[in-house]
Amino acid sequence: MKKIGFIGAGNMGGALAAAVSRTENSVFVCCAHKENAEALAAKIGATATTVENIIDVCDLVFLGVKPQTLPDLARSVKPLIEKRKDRICLVSMAAGVTCSRLAALFGDCKIIRIMPNTPVSIGEGVILYCLTQSAAEYEDLLCDALSMAGTLHKIDEAIIDAATAVSGCGPAFVYMFIDALADGGVKCGLAREKAQLLAAQTLIGAAKLCIESDKQPSELRDEVCSPGGSTLRGVAALEQGDLNGIVISAVEAAYKRTRELSGE
Ligand SMILES: NC(=O)c1ccc[n+]([C@@H]2O[C@H](COP(=O)([O-])OP(=O)(O)OC[C@H]3O[C@@H](n4cnc5c(N)ncnc54)[C@H](OP(=O)(O)O)[C@@H]3O)[C@@H](O)[C@H]2O)c1
């Protein structure tokens, strides 16, 4: 059982802390406002504490503050980290902040960079991660700590922005598709609530089949399209509206903006 700390436990840090609290590890949280940390700790069975105590006792320390707060945080904690640099590993979830930038801020210590997406809050997230060489010994602990948050994917930092445009931004694109699928159902006479449930559940099933079968998405699509049938008419309408092109443009636009934000 290891000690896992969260400095900053709002939307994303809080969701990850909740997932870690469902493992064998002990969780320590702190926020800018003590009462926020206490409320979260009571809810998930963690310990609310201070930044200093987290750095003093924890093995893995997640940085869940906003990227713009990192420099101030780094200034105040760098001397404490320096003292424990061989026994602590920092895990940053800050969008667009590279491992080298983190090393410049926090000094010569072990660093892991992750990029989670919002379904981590129900244990179905995608968590991208990349390690600095010195943090390799913490990989197993990271994977164990986040095992209840979703699936982990180790990637080269050079492609993290591209992967972020798919899995980090992707949930927003998927919700838009669910909304549109449901709107279509409502237009054809379904009640909104029923249409949304059918649309969302259809995405879950189709996505699982895509992962679990050894077929390409285009083959799976063809299996739904009988010759001269209704699905084919719908597919033709999507092709006419250039669904493929629009989605590719959305991912590319998100990728470009991620690169801009990370200053690359
Ligand atoms: N939200 C997402 O979908 C998402 C996705 C991927 C990555 N991320 C990354 O996750 C990080 C957090 O984003 P978020 O959306 O979770 O932000 P958030 O909800 O605003 O949470 C920020 C947290 O940081 C705390 N905090 C601020 N200053 C602090 C300090 N000096 N010491 C300790 N705690 C401090 C806040 O405490 P109080 O609540 O008391 O103010 C709050 O708990 C960001 O780096 C973001 O890039 C977010």
C-alpha cells in the first residue's frame, strides 16, 4: 500500500483521487481552500492535508492545479521536493505542459506526464502517459493507482498532442454526435429522453464491438447496411454531408490549438 497525494483536487484531480481511493493505496488531498479538500476527503475516504505534508509523506504526487498555477506552486515546493527527490515522483495532468517544462519548474526530480479524459469519473477514461527516464521505476505504481480510472496508454511525448486531440477532446465530439443522433430520433417521433438513452447506449455497444472484434470500423459499418436498406440511405446522407471530413477537421483544429497552448 502506497501513499498517493493530490495537490489540487478539483474536477480532474478530484475524479482521479476518487478512482485511486478505490484501490489499496491511501489517498491524501489538498486544495487552495481547506474546506474543499475536507469535503472531497470525507466523500472518497481520503485524508485532507497540506501541500507540505503531501510532499513529505507521499510516494506519488499528482499535480491537479491549473497550468497557470504551476509556476507559483513550483516556487513554493521546489526546496521540499529537492529533499525527497529520490523517494517521490510528480505526476502532472496539466494540459500542454511538457516534461522538460515541468523539470525546469520543479527541478531535478522524477516526473510523469498524464492526459486523462473526463470519463475517468466513472472508471471508463482514457489516460495517456509518458515518463521521463528517471521515473520508469514508478510506472507500475502509476498503473496500479489509476487502475480504477480507466485504461492507460503509454505514449511517446512527441505524439501526446495528437493523442490528446482524439482522446482528451474526443468526449466533446462524441457528445455532439449523441445529441445529433437523439435529435434525429426526436424528429422521427421519439421522446427526447428515450432518444438520448438509445443514442448513448448505441455508441457504447458499437464502440465495444469495434474494440473487441478484429474487424475494421468500415467492415462493421457494412454489416449494418443491407443492400437497398434503410441504414445505407442514412450512411449516404452522412457521406453527402462529409461527416468524415468534418470530424478530421475537428481533430486537426484541436491538435493545432493544443500545440499553440503548449508553445510548440
Ligand atoms: N477538466 C478536464 O477535463 C481536464 C482534462 C485533462 C487535464 N486537465 C488538467 O487538470 C488540471 C486541473 O484542471 P481542473 O479542470 O480539474 O481544474 P479545477 O477544477 O479548477 O481544480 C483546480 C484545483 O486546484 C486547487 N488549487 C489551486 N491552487 C492551489 C494551490 N496553490 N495549492 C493546492 N491546490 C490548489 C483548487 O483548489 P480550490 O478548489 O480550493 O480552489 C482545485 O482543487 C489542469 O492542469 C488541467 O489542464 C483537466
